[in-house]
Amino acid sequence: MGERSVDGLFRRAAEHAVRFRDGTSEIPQKPRVSYLASLEEFREPLPIEGCAGPGVIDELVAKAEPGLHTMTGPRFFGWVIGGSHPVGVAADWLTSAWGQNSGNHHATPAAAAAEAVAGNWLLDLLDLPRESSIGFVTGATVANFVCLAAARGDVLRKAGWDVEGQGLFGAPPITVLIGDDAHATVFSALQFLGLGHDRVVRVKTDDAGRLVVSDFVDAAGKVSGPCIAILQAGQINTGAFDDFDRIIPIARDIGAWVHVDGAFGLWARACPQRSGLAKGVDGADSWATDGHKWLQTPYDCGYAIVRDEEAHRRAMTIAASYLPPSYEGERDPSHFVPELSRRARGFATWAMIKHLGRDGIAAMVERHCRIAHAMAERLRSVEGIAVLNDVVLNQILVRFGAKHPDDEADRFTQRTIERIQADGVCFCGGAIWRGRKVMRVSVISW
């Protein structure tokens, strides 16, 4: 394919993309067709002969767009996900066009350098220990996995066991202290690491999903041997934060590694008006958060942040004779993530921080929190609607038919969610909270 063909192909794709993004505020906030309809649209026998690139792109757009959700639209409140800011998308287009496998810093110096600088900016923004290392991963799921892998290695090493070399067969048992309302991805990470999603000590939580400190004290008092304590910054349904100032010292007293799942809530640290919610979180050992949430980078982008760089490296470094060495002062991206082959996520992160700046990020977080609070107050003013949480951040839990018996209110809430989704004026999702059906409203798109 010649250069002119590349020019035409890329321009065609860009025109489709611009048209789609320019129209997201005008079209329904929902997919226009179902999964089965979309599957039928794509279904065809394996092509025998190839097709010209521009035609392939046009056909892809025609088949895909009816089944796309307007997640980048202004009234998408379904989940705690960002809106893929245009500056980040543009940087991500270049990332794809440059085609860099960002496995190591010798092969892709610019990608590694962008990660190094953006990583330092992130530590400054989130006001976390500046000596921490950062792995640029797919999202909070893998960020939790990476951080807990470092935790597993560190607590076992202190007990005289090399888990990276010997695995878990014969290793001392690890006690994992975790709240009843921890996010599902944390339990998945424990599963992937051989620690088990059920073989944990679950600590009671309060009405907002925060760890009950007295119950944590009781659980900690029964621990002997290696221990990992998992806390939360921003409960997925209520936005609540654990009491880091009180809990982290208790965990320290028993020698536990403290990990914080802060997929979206950790960004409160970037906002002066909200940073008090996460007071004391910098006393932990590791933190997981997302770029494709409040930083508005495109998918996929998350950050695994570990205070002890050596523990991070030991858990993740892949060694092979064909891989170039790292010298003092050099940061090899592959030492902090589970993949060698991966996209250069540092470019979009660098671009978004450069575009918004510290003040812009702080203003965006505060604006979203104010909008959520205003929406909650408006909802509370309507008879029969109950807001179940104290809206401290950007999450709202809503229940309809609040004056009716619980089962009837469950049905009323479910029908309301279905009606809202069918109308497509905005998009909100449902959940179960304390055994009852609720509607969740998440305000986080740029």
C-alpha cells in the first residue's frame, strides 16, 4: 500500500470518527440494536479473498455503529467510566499509527520516556510517595493484580519464602483482610494470584460500604503470619472511603501490606475540595487506579502504584537473553507490568495531563461532584424517590416507590430503570445494594 493510499485510508477513518463523536450529544444514549442483531449483522463466512481497505473501513462502520453505546455522550451515567476526551483519543490514534511495542525502553525510547514523566506527574497529582513505581496497565483490574502480586511476594519474603521462584506450594499461608463491600475485581485478582476469592477474612462494613474500624481491629488481632489488608477509596456504589488514618496504623502494627483499590476515588486526591476524603491514604503500600475513568484517557489505561519499587520489580520482571539490560537510572516499562507486548499507554496519559493541567483536573473532579450532589438533591425533592447514600463524591444510589413495601419498590425501581434506558434521553444502570434493587447514577464523563 503506497503512502497516498495510507493517507486516504486514515482520513476516511478519521472522518467517520469525527462524525460519530460530533453526534453523540444528539443521538439516544443507548445502542440502537441488540447484541443478537449486531451478531447477525457481522455474521458471514470466512472471506476467501481480501477486500480493499477503504471499503473494509466503511463496512465496519456501517455494521458497528448501530450496536455502539454512546458512552462518550454527555448524559451517560451508567457506570463509573470516563468519556475518552478528544485530546487523549488523538494521542491514542498516534499511538496506534506509530505502532510501537512498548515492552522495553531500548526498543521504544519515546514511549518509555513518556511513561516515566507521566508517572512522576501522577504521583504529584495524587500526592502519593514520590519514590513509588508505576506500571501502566489495562485498568484497575490488572492494577489490583499487579499491586497484590507485589504484596504477596513481599509478605512471603519477610516470612522466609521466595514465591516468585518457588510458587505457593508449601508457602506460609497469607491472611487477607478485606471489606464485605470490596469491588469484584479485587476478589478476581486474589483468585488469579492463587490466594483465593473465598479464602479471605471478610470485615464488616457500614451502611456506606466503609470498613467498620472496630471489626477490623478484631480481625487484625487474630492474625499471625503474613498478612495483606485491602482498603477502598471510593466504594463503587456509594463513593465512600475507608478511614485510612485509623485503619492503616492498625494494619502496620501486625506487619500487613496495605493495598488500596482506588479505581476512581483516588482521584479525589487531585481535588483540594475533595482530598480530605482520602486523608491518610498515602500511608499505604500500594494503590490501584484508572486513567480511563477520571483522567478521561481512552481505553485501556490503568496504573499500578507501589511504594517499594524493588517489590514491584521482583513481582513483574521478565528476564530473557534477547531482552536488553537496564542500567542505573533507566526505567524499563516491562519491569512493572505482566506483559511484554503492549500499547504505549504513556502517550495518552501524558497528553491528558498536559492538556488539563493540575488545575483543570481538580476543577473537573469538583464539577462532577457538584453535579452529582445537585442531581441527588433534585431527586430527593420528588415524593416517592429516595437517595440512599450520602453523596460525598460522584455516586448516587436511587430507589423508586420508596413508600411502598420493599418487594414492590424493587419492581418499581426495575421498571423505572428499564423505562429510562428505553427512552435513551440518558443512561443509568441498576444494582443490588443491601439486598434491594437500586438505580446507580455515576457522574464522571468530561
